[in-house]
Amino acid sequence: MRPFLLTGLLLSSSLSAPAAAQSALAAPTLRLTAPVGASVEQRMTMTSVMKFTDVKVTARPGASVPQRQLDSLRSAFQGMGGQTTTITGKSFTRVAARDALGGVTMQLTLIQTIPGLPKALTTKVTQTLDANGTLKDLKLSSDNADVNRLYQQMNLNELIRVSNSSGAGPQLIGLPLTPGQSRETRQEVSLDSMTGALLGPILQDPDADVDPATLTSTPLSFTSRVTFAGPDAAGRLRFTQTGEFGAWQTSVKNRAGQSVFQMSVSGGAVSGDLLVRPDGLPYSSSVRTTMQMQVLMTMDDVQVSATLTQDQTITLRQP
């Protein structure tokens, strides 16, 4: 899997928004009260297991391919099943500033050691929020050129909209602190810019028989439930998270109008446990995401179809 895709997935789980001011009569909610300069260092481990099943390799219509070549390619895909990729790193979250109107600037720095890269990958996220906890601005940067190109093509306004409409970021700021109470959100997220960025090298290759204008993606629907489980013995706030992905599809055709790549997500689930400090900064978390998808791709004169299952767990712990 390309490193910037993993980074994008992790960063998408790192956006947060502090709560709006609460009245004395309202139920208590988690608020970001940490002072400027307060920071948290966490050790990150991301483990991904990918499995290929139902692999079918055939010659594309009108082409002739030796059977031994088809068998060899089929074996190669089947051999990828069950491979585990582990990425380690560190995450630093810091309250960078507060303005006179109550706005907050948060900075996240993520350093990842990724197999296959010659050096650690550093990614930085800067969030600007107003006094009501609404995300007003978002900046993403990295020391990796591929990742920066991805960010430049992403629709950051859409990410901001999703964060604000979710009602609570993954750091859970703004959630009611009533044990057993849950908050559920349902969203549809456009992944057009993300898909275009991920497939960019293929779409922009003049030697590839691909028509970039035919790239289409359906919105990804997601339902999430976060439940406050109460404080632990040390006073840290415990939350559980569950969620489900809806069906999603992206595809692109060649210049003759034939499909050369198609990926269809049939469903997925998210589950996790999170601990938050009383001042609103994260303490630890472990979130697991599972997803199943069908992939169809054309490579020269060969067509490959397969079912791909991904099981990914991201864990953040205090050092």
C-alpha cells in the first residue's frame, strides 16, 4: 500500500474540534481546557493485514496471453494474502495558541517509520478553531513529495465540513460526560479529490491507456457512535466507538471506453476504545477498521479480479 494512503487514513482520524461554551444548566461536556504550550507525546503502531481471495486472472477481450503467464500472475496475487504490514512512529499533539476571542490553534506532528521508505515520514497538521469549536482552517504538509502532492489535490474544505458536521472529533471534545450516553452521526463524504490524488500517477502517465475524464466515485457513507463509559481510576475519561461504512465505488476507463480499474467497497466496520485527559487532550486509543472490497483491474493484456479484505488497527499509547 502506498505510504501516503496510510498517512491519509491516519490523519483523517486525527482531526478534532473543541466544544462550544456550555451553560450552567447544561449537561457537562468534554472541553479543551489545556493551556497554550500543553502537549502530548504518543507512540503509534499501525498494523494492516490484507487478504486476496477469489482471484481470477484472464486475458482481456481480444487479447491472447499464454496460460503460464496467467497462472504465474494468479499465484502472485494469491501469495499476497495474509501479509501483515506494521508501521511505527510517534505523534505529538500541542496547543499552539489561543486568541482574544477564544479561538484555538492545534498542531499535530506525526513521524512514521514505513517499510520501503529510506527515512521516516513526517507529516504536520495545523487546525484553527473558533471559540465555538468550529474548525475554520486546516493545513497539511509533509517532508515527502508524494504526500504533499496528495494534500494539494485534496479538497480540504470538504474535510473541514465533515469535521464540523460530525458533532465530535476523534479526541471527543464536545461529547456529553454522562455515563452510558451515546452520540450518533451519519455522514456522506465525497472522495473525488482523494481518489484522483491516489490514482494520480496512472491518470497523468501519457503512456497509460487511461482517460482521466472518466474517473468517477460515489460518496462514502459512514455511521459512527461514540459512548462515554465513565472515568477510570486515574480520572481519565473512557469512550468507546463503533461505526459502519456503506457501499462505495470508484472506477476509471481507457480511451476506448473500457473499464481499466474498478474498486467497490461492500461494507466495513470500526470499533475502538479511547482515553482522554480531563483537560481534553488525548491519552491513548486503539481503533480497528475492517473493510471488504472487490477489485477489477486491467494490466496490459491481462484482467485481474479479486476480493480484498483489509483489517487495520491504529494504536496510540503514552511512551
